[in-house]
Amino acid sequence: MNALQQEVEKKYQLYCAGYSHMDLAWMWPWEESVEMVRNTTQSVFNIMQRFPDFKYSMGQAHAYEWLEQQDPKLFAQIREKIQQAKWEIVGGQWVEPDGNLPSGESFVRQSLYGKRYFRKKFGVEVKIGWLPDSFGFNWNLPQILSRSGYTGMVVTRVDLNDSRDFPHRLFWWQGPDGSKLATYVMRDGYMHDLTGEQLVDFIAEEKKELNIGKELELYGVGNHGGGPTMAMLERALRAQTAPAFPKMNLSFAEDFFNALSTQDREKLPTWSSELYLESMRGCYTSQAKTKQHNRLGEALIQTAEKASALASLYDYDYPQENLFSVWRTVLFNQFHDILPGTSINRVYQRNEKEYAQSEGLSRMLTQRALESLAQHIDTRGPGEALVIFNPLSWSRTSPAVVELNDQEKDKSWSILDEQGNTVATQVIDRTPMGAKLLFIARAVPSLGYKTYRLVTKRSQPSPSQLAFTRTDMENRFLRVTLDPATGLLSEVFDRRLQRAVLSEPKGNLLQVLIDDAHDAWNMNVSQPPVDLTRPREISLVEYGPVRATLKVVQAYQGKKREEPTPDFPTSFFTQYISLYDGLPYVEVRNEASWWEEHKVLKVGFPLTVHAPQARYEIPYGSITRPTGSTTRFEKARFEVPAQRWADLSADGYGVSLINDCKYGYDVKGNVMRLTLLRSSTYPDPSADKGFHEYRYILYPHAGDFHQAGVVQKSYEYNEPLQVLRTQAHKGELSGCHSFITVESDHVILNVVKNAEEGEGWILRFYETAGKEGAAAVRFDRSIKRVEEVNLIEDPLQSIPSTRDAFVYQIKPNEIRTFRVEWR
């Protein structure tokens, strides 16, 4: 029997990691989770006293920070257990975020701040990525995690799809750049209880798959904490003495990955795509306001970082602590039960307040940095100077807005360009409190600024190329026609290429669909949609030289009302459809009063483009997905996640739909739709009921998404020009200046910030077109040295540079990061 036991133990090994999944907010607010983390930690220590071989794994830096602040004694005990090799830190991220919705940079910061926290507090280098409860995983995670120092990844749920079983349990997950990460899909979730029968079944299943004789199990009570129990450990002890039972190691999760031999790793299959979860489609849309805050918060904090870094070149104190304070709020609310919209109402009531504070701080930091920077600009000239700051890494032409107070809003104003020419302006959004002066700022330099002047009314500008009636608008790029009978766009005509954009007169069609999935997680639309084609109002509401706007009001009647108004609508949708002078897209600004239950609101555009695949933005990249629905798997992906845009292109022409705060799309055949709102009733019965504002643009273009600069357009739409009003004064900087330029049409410089430690700036680039090439980066000052670093800012290699520039090669879909120091 001993010989048999030795043979079995040699052939089959179980790596059992003690674990408690702790949702930092879900069916309870985060304040309760603080106590949950503390009680679970104390319970783990009690078990360690009785079972000396017991080991425990826990992630999420935010939870450790709670303990550090609320119970320093317990926090110190964790440090002791780590030194005794009884406690493992997994994940290395600030929280366990959603796997699709955060931006590429947010995924980077989850690891940057999480891993640096664990290094500082515990001297630990976390190697295992940990997302055991997220609702799908974007394709770029292997690259982001591997470039952050991870060697393995644990996920779950991927094997729960209905239309197709995921074919792998342990595999190489390959990102779009070719990065590979050993990834393990937990068998039956993350709350096992170490019953012998279950463990034997797991080994039997593994034998049918790779037959490497190794299996990882997480055991313990989870979700609301709890952790392993005494009974679980007693079962483990009995199992270890059972005859012919696989060897059971009470281990860390990392031990399992370290135990994989070279031969084992050679047997692993490769998966090169996203990990899509079919039962989580509603997560792309539920709790729309939180998703809006997430997108806005990500844009605001990165603008604040860039402005602060540029200002720090001129003796401005870079506000590292305040910037991290904003990131902490953004990252925490990307937790996998908050951002997807699957928590109770109390969680969202609280994060509204948190978001408002962090967004206000970001705006203040940007304003303060630009005011400091403006002191060094020569702003002499007539009237008041308008310093227009461009936070993006290319020259751009975009709308800009000057805020007018109640004493200024009724006066006549002109704006002058740098040659003193009057530019077209238009007063918009007039209220008793003030108004806005809208104009088009042209060719604002890359990561720089351009100075305009605000003066009392002067001569009229050159005539606008906008033309409009009560149902038609056109500029030099597009002609748009509204059908007064339906309120829909009956025509969008590309004047440059003399081509129709819409295949039928149903553009901008709002559709309400019945959602049979009543919870926040899934979406199940089985009945034909209700098309909103009976407008209550159509009017021309803006007709200035900068922007023309048609207003359309649609309504939907859900539940019948009582007499005497049984047919009065339950929800209303006000749309402002605009063309700008000299801009190549149609904008739709929306105000929704939404009071439905178990409904989904979408907007659709039937296009003249037919292609087998559509392209969607994912974090720091893009992915193609089929537009057909022939296989079960394709039919199951009737709703997919995306960041700011989706694009359908073929035969040298395409159309993009770019949004400012939405994440759910579907493109079937030639019809592109964006999901706007949905109204589940569990776990929040009032989810999304109320008033909403959101925007999107339809961008027809020649060529494919890369040739049309769709990525750049989406950045411009989400990261507006910053306008600073300042008085005339001398300065060493000219009125128009670029601090950094990037010479490449397929590389985006997305991050400019001070290094977390040491001197210099951190610059992060990514390749957008799927092609290899060189990128030249030029500065307005002398470089001391350049080195490449990984995503958590560890040095990799020195990079040659000239006096004020450096050039590097970038591979398709690659993310590259550099530290630059100045002389």
C-alpha cells in the first residue's frame, strides 16, 4: 500500500490554497467590507495557530490599506506571517477590477499602485494575476499583466458559457502583441471545501485534459469573507492519510505555477482572443451613471497628470499625493461588482459622492497647473488671453468653450486667432447663471497650447460653411436630412466622396427592447424592438456659424397609466443632432428621462458598408468580431463590450460610432447599434431610473479605422481642449508651443507623468494599427537620458537619444513605456 501511495502521490498532486473571496462592495457597502476583511483576517490567524501547515492567499491592496489604517496590529501580524511563508499576496492590483470596462491605463494603474504598495509594505513581488470573479476578460490583459511582472493568471467563469464550452483549463493566453501568460480557469469556482470525492473528480477531469497530474484548488468561504474553516482543514488532514489518494499540498497559488515543468508548459495549448462570458452581457450597460463617471474620471485625471508634468518644468510642485488620491477613487470603483453595475443601490449612492469629489479635485489640479504654466507664456495683446491646452499627442482641430458668467453672457464678444483674425463664435447653453462661447480651435499643437484672444465685438469673421433649414444641415463634409414624419435621419451624405452613409432612412433609430433577464448581470432580448418613430417635437434650435442643431423629442409608453391620461408616455428622449463648421461628423447629444423596468434602450444606424467583421476598441488596443450570426457562438455574442468606438469598414470606406460614456455595442450585418440604457431590478430595484445625459458621434470616413484616425477622433471626443482665461503679461514661452511631438501616425502617447520614484517623466505609448514601425519623440528641451521601463516602472534597458529626441521601434499592438530625464 505504501508503494501504491507513493506512486499515486508522485503522479497526482493537488495544490490547495486557502482563500476567501472578499467583495469590497456588492450586497453591502464598503464600510461593512472593512469589518469583513478584519474579521476574516483574524479567523485565518486563529486557524494558523491550530494547523501549522495551513497557508493563506489574499489580494487587493485597498483591503490591506483598510487594515493598515483601521487595525495596525493585525496588519503587522500579516507582515510576520509573510516572513514565515504562511501568507501569500496574490493579484497585486489595487482591487480585483472588471475585466472589460476600465481603460488600458486604468488596468496599468491597478498593478502599478497595487504592486508598489505590496513592495513598500511587505517587500513582496506579486507574480500571480488574480481575477477569480470578474465578468469577462479583454484580449490585452496578457500583455498588460506580463509587462507588469506577472508570470501566471487565475480566472474563473469562462467555462460557464451556454453556446460553447471553453476548450481549455490551463493554457497560454496570448495577447494581440504576442505576449503569453500561463492562465488557469478555476474548476467549479473559488469556494471549495476540500471534500475527497470532489478532489478525486477534479483529478479525473484533469487527466482527460492535459494529464500533467497537477491541479489548483481554492478552498474557503467567500464573497462576504469568512475564509477556510476548521472542518475543511480537518478533512484535508484525513485525506492526506487516505490510501491511494493524490498528494495534497496545503500551498500557495504560486506554488502550482512554479510546479509546472518545462514539459508541462510545452503541453499547454494557446488561446489568442478575448475571454467572453455569455451570461454577463448586461454588465456593459447597467448603472449608466457609474460608467459615465468612470470614463470621465479616467480622462480628467490623465489630463491633470499631463498638465502637472508640463507645469513642473517651470518650478511647479508636482501634486503626486493628490493625483494618487483621485486614482484611488477611480480604481476602487472599478471593482468587479461596482463598475459592472451589479451592486445594491446604497453602493451607487455613495460612489456618486466619491466621484464628485475626485472629479472636482482633478479639475482643480488641471486648472492650477495651467495657471502656473501660463505665467511663463507671453500673452501680451488686446483683451484677455485664452490659452487653449491640448492634452493629446497630435495637433488637433476641435470645439473649444469659453465660460461666461452672468455679467458677461449678454455682452458682445469676439475671439481672435494668433494673426489677429476674427474667428466664428456662437453663444450656447445660455442660462440666468451664464453662458458658453463656442468656437473651433484649429491646429492646437501636440501636448501644447495655442493662444487666442477674447475681445469686445469686432468685425465679422469670414462666412461659415454651415447651411441649414428646419430639416436639413450641411457643412463641407456632410449633408444630413431629418425625416419630419419619423424624427429619424433619412440621409447622411458624404460630400467628399459623393456617397450615401445610410442604407435606409432609419439613422439614429431609438429602439426599446424587452429584457427577459431581470438582473444586472445578463441581457436576454428575445422579442422584436419597439422603434421610436413618432416625434413629439422637431425644431431647429441652433443656427449659428459654428454649430447647427436640430432638436428631436421622442417618447415611449411602457406600463399603461390610470385615467385620465392612460396613453401618456413613461419615458422621454430629447436629442440634439448637430453639425459643426469644418468637422467631419454628426453629433447627437441626448437627454433621457428613463423610468422603465426590464427594458433596454439602443440606438441604431443601418449603413451602406457591409463587412464580415467589425472592429471594436478594447483597453490599449482593438479587436475584430464577426458581424454574422451563423454559429451558436456568434449568435451568443449578440452584445459585446467596447471602449470608446466601434467601426465597420470595407472596400476603402467605413463608419465609426464613437461615444462618451457607453460600453455595449452590437454590429449585425450592416446595422451598428450602441446600447444606451437598461433597467434591471436586481440587486438594485431602481437601477438607472431617472435622468441621463450622454453623447455620441457618427463618423463616416475614407479608408479603414487606422487610415481615418478613428482612435485619435475618439480621444478628441472624450478629452476636450482645456481653455484658460488669463491676463496679458510677458513670458519666455511663445503664444503657440508644443512640449512633445510624436512622429508616427499609428502610435499614441497616452501617459505623461512624473515617475513614481526618482527623477524624470514616464511616457507610455501604444501601437494602434497592428503594424511594426519607428516612432520618433521630440521635446522642446535637452534630454539627459532615456531608459525603457516596464508598466510598473522597473528599468529594462537604456535607449539611445540625441540632444532633444529619441527613436524606437515598436511592434504591432505593443505597449512601450520610457523614463525620460532632463538636463
